[in-house]
Amino acid sequence: MNKRTPTAEASELAIDLAKNVFDIVAADRQGRELWHRSIRSRRAFESFLDKLRAPLCVGMEAGPGVQAWGRRLQGNGIEVKILPARAVKAHAHRMKNDLNDARAILRAMRDSDIHPVPVKTREQLALQMQHRVRAGWVNRRTAACNQLRGLLLEQGLVAGRSWAALKALVDRVLRGEWSLPEGVVDVVEACASEWQSLSARIEAATARLARLAHTDETAQRLCTIPGIGPITATAVVGKGLDPTQFKNSRRCGAYLGIVPEQHGTGGRVVLGKMSRRGDAYLRTLFIEGALSVVRQARRRKDATDVLTCRIRRWMERHGVKGAAVRLANHNVRVVWALLEHGGTYQVSASHASMTL
């Protein structure tokens, strides 16, 4: 390695991050590798970063801790590219090791089709953390309810599909309306207690996110879109979605995977199912919010507004879920427009309750 300054003659650095091992590859403006180096301690790596000076572009693979390193580098005026792991893997060649991973990051940095992950502020990360914890509680509550249904089914007790039906059945079990083997009631009581505890946490987290949505100007503007409420709006804000990364709103929809998968050869293109690329959590929120709008559109049979008529045409051609996916794609494109150009979505009063 060059023993002069760490970035001597280098315009790009690719860093493969680990907890205590960091592999670095440097390249010039033409993409030719100049040197590589392995650092074996966090303290030495921090010292190395402090010596870096602009103009310089540093690329890293998305993963735990990368946001903190990215903010540190940006504070020194250095351009940072955080690349999705899936995109980096597509540029990997040869056998897997730390050096080859760093070289794959270097190649991915020069791929203009890859949209880097935005470097988030501490506030955005705190908002994202609340969403991730809430989503984890929702998944655990669903698992606890499904386990409870299975346990009761083994005893010949069948609960309805709704949570209200399951709760009614659990209450009857706890009241001792059936003669059950020893220990069954205790297990049901423990599972029900876990269910109630998780539900209370989810409700508190939802209320907290709703309060944050009312204090954030961007979230308030996004909430004017039918199908987008405080949860989805704050998730978009926490994502740090940068509209300037995309040439148009269609590219933004493709980035979140709410577009058909394409299979083409010889000039013939066949469209398949939804591609499901990008942020699965954010995409799920958009589709769930769109489903709530579609359900209300089905009930409002006498409505003649543009949105409801469009949803009806979609339902006739593609069904309820297909209409929801198309509305979700439309909402993503509207979000891009509001983030890019400002303003709010002009929505009639009849749509005000169609949010999630």
C-alpha cells in the first residue's frame, strides 16, 4: 500500500465493514485499483477515517452500523454511497472473502442503475427504530394468536377468524366452561396475557407515531393522500426517501417494487406478478392503506368521484387485491411528486377517513 496519505491519488474508496475488521480498496478516477488495506481494530479504523479528506467518494454495503460511519464521513465533507447488499452481491466475483467483498462494493459504486441508501439523520433513525420495534411486536402478537388458536384446536375448541372471536373463546376457557386437562387453562392464560401485553405496546407505539405525524410538516402533507395515514407517512419520513434520486415518479414506484416483474427477450416483453423489490415494510404499508380505500369504494356504490370510479374499473379488471396494488403504485407516485415539488394532495372530504 502507498505509505503516504491514505487517499493519495485515490478518488474512490470501497470499505467492507465488520465489527472489528475493515477491508479497504482504493481506486482512481478511471476505476483502476491502486491499493488495498485491512484494518483489525475499530480504533485504528476511526483514526483512518479522520485522515480522509474531500474530494473523495466512499462506498459501503448497507448493514448494521453503516449509518453511523456514513454520518461521520459526511461530517468531513466526503461523499458517501451506501449500497444495498443485494446490488453489491450482483457485482461479486470469485470466492467470498473480505477483500473480494470490498472489490464488489467498488464495482457497484460505478453502477449508475443502483440507487444508494440515503444517509439518515439521528432523528430519522429514531423514527425508523420505532417502526421496526412496532413491526416486531405486531409479528409476535400474530404468532402468539396463531399459537393460541392451534392449542385450542387440539382440544376441539374452534375460534372464528376474527380476534374478537378468539378473545371470546379464550374468556370462556378461562371461566371454566369446559372440562380441560390439567395445565391447559394455565397455558391459555399465559398466552392471553402475552397477547394483551403486546397489544398494549402496539397501541402505545401507534399513538406515539400519530403524535409525531402531527408535528412533522412532511408527514402532514403526505397524510392528505387517500390511503396514507400517520403510520405510512412517518415510515416515509424515517426512510429518508430522496426524490432527486429518481428521474420520475415511475422510477420511485419501481424502487419500492410496486410494479410488474418483466420477462423479455427478442423485443417481446411479458409482464408478471409484482416485483417485490426494495423496502418490504414500506411497500406493505402502502398496499394495506390502499386496501382500506378499495374496501370503502366497494361500499360507496353511489359515489361518482374520479378516484372511486377508477378503483371500480380496476376491480372489474383485476379484482380487489389487484386494484389495491395499482392504487398503492399511484400513491407512491403521488408521494414522490409531493416530496419533489411540495404542496398537498387535494382530496375531497369524502376521502378523509380512508387512511391507514
